Amino acid sequence: MIKGCAGNNMLLLSFGKTYFSCVGVIWLFVGMYNELTPLNKIGCSFWFLISIALIFAVFWFLVDGYFIDGFLKRKIVLKSNAFDTQIVIKFGDLFKQDGWKAIPVNEFFDSIVDDNHVSSKSLHGILLKNYWSCNTENWDQQINDSLSDRDLIENVSRNPGKSKRYRIGATAIARKNGNNFLCVALTKTDIDTLQASANPIELYQSINGLLIKSREVCSGSSLNIPLIGSGLSRTGIKTNIIVNIILMNIFEESKKSKITEEIRIILPKNKKKDFNLNTIQKDWR
């Protein structure tokens, strides 16, 4: 709720700045045109000024919001002559999207949501709490069944926690109540502190592994990718750069062979101020 209010306040502030700028410009114009506005006409001039400024402010606010700064845009579509997959970048809730949903996890595919093994605030934790809160054994079984021996790196002694460590980019399938998830290993876990993190190379490997697996299973259904590598994964990479890394992977893999009909990059709603969708669209046009 606070984040939503903050976003609305930013829009109001932007509109307010635009409006008062218009007031100043129009007042200057009126003053220059009339040289000095007579005092007996100040009432009429004032309301005329307010009305005209409001019209210009609304017009410029919309032009700026959609075509220049892009702060009003909620979605863009990217297309390439090299392949026929549509790429959508939009703000929204990953779990409310139709199609396959990508979930970054640690390399053990842990299922203990205790804010140590798995954070309750991560997509990994939210997934387990919302869909497998009373039956993580089912999630574990689906993960184990879908990972192959070639994905396994080593067995590590951990108690509690899983012992099988998988390669970064290993991707497992999990299904629940009509929802399809692709859980991809992104972060490495410090055995002593349980802190998970990833570097830029591991981020790239994770996205690449996800796309390769998606090509096998999506069968034309939409693929939804969150802002992988931000927040608790501790990559240290700025969010706008992460979007470019995801796009670069999509373009490279799509040129090899088609992944699916539509790929969506789902950006958190509370990150609107961090992105200029117009700039992204121009850079990848």
C-alpha cells in the first residue's frame, strides 16, 4: 500500500511541476503581450491563466509520460526481423500471468522457508508458501523427477537442507493447480552462513539454462521471466542492466531456434521509477 501511494505521489509531483511550469510560462507570455496586466483585470487574467495552464499541463504531462520520459507506460512490445517471437516488457505480478512462470532458486533447490535456507520474501519463498505450504514433499518430488544426473554437481553434507547441489542454470518443472513453473538455479549458497548470492556470469548462465529448458516445454505457451538477479540474489547489478542481460539472452537463443510464441519480462510494480520503457524500446528496436 505504501509503495502504491509512493508511486501515485511521484505522478502527482510530476504533474504539479508540469502545471506550475505552464503557469509561469503563460504568465510570462501574458505579461509580455500586455506589457503590464491592469489591476482591474487581474481576476479575469488569473482564471484565464489557470484554465489555459491546466490544458497545457495535461497535454504536456501525457506527451511526456508516454512519448518522452515514458513514466506513464506500463508495457512495451519488442520485435525482431531475425525471429518471430514477441517480447513484452511490462509491470505486473508474476504469479498472475498466464503461461509458464520462471522462478529463480538456489542451487540446492531448498524447500525450507525459514528466512535462512529460503527467504519468505523471495520469489522462491513466495512460490512455496502460496502453492506448496502444506506439501513441500510434492514440490521436492517434482523437482527431483525433472532434474537429470548431468545437472548434479556434488553431494554436500547439510542438516537441515538438501544435500544435492546442482549446476547454475539447471531448470526443473513444477506444476500446481493449473500453474506451470520453471525453477532455475541462480544463486550459490554459503554452507556456513546460508547466504545466497550470484555473480554476473552465474546470472547469464541461469537465464541461458532457463531459456533452453523453456524451448523444450513451453510448446507455444507464454514464458514469464521476472527481474532475475535483483534483490536477494545479491548480484550487485543495476536493474536496468539486468533487463538488458535478459534481452540479450533471449535474442541470442531465439536466433538459434524458436523458444516460444511470446516471452514476457515482468517488472515489479514498485520499480516503475527505475525504468524508462521508451529508452528500452529505442535501444532494442
